[in-house]
Amino acid sequence: MISRTVAVASSVGLHARPAALLAEAVDDSGIDITLSFDGEEADAASLLEIMTLGVKHGDEVTLSTDDDSAGEVLDSLVALLSRDLDKE
């Protein structure tokens, strides 16, 4: 298993548009990725599951996968979450 941790930069956290952009990017990757926050986990390709985590601006989340070849995908998702997606 590989994982990456990142602080969410979007001013609204992972709500609405930022959550949708993350879910779309994960779905497009074709890799099963789990998003973890505050002891809870969500399928990172599911908009609704992401939003139920209640992640706010500045909260740290962890992206993980069992696919050991997905390091570049995780790195790109970290870069995505490191931007304020609500303003793009």
C-alpha cells in the first residue's frame, strides 16, 4: 500500500466543486483510491462519500491505494488538492 498526505487548500474544503473535481480525477485514473480523514474513510471516486467526511480548508487528508504502481497518480492528486479548486 502506498499513501500521500496533503492539507486541503480549497477555501471551502472538500465540498461541492472541489470534491467533484477530486472524484472525477480519481475516477479517470482507473485506480481504487481511499480518502481518509479523522478516522473515517471514503471511496475517493465518490462525490457523496468525499463530502460526508466534512473536510475543511487546511485539514490534512490521506490518499491511499493498494496499487504499488500508482505513485504518480497519488502525486497528481496531491497537487490537485494543494490548489484552491473553488477559485479555478
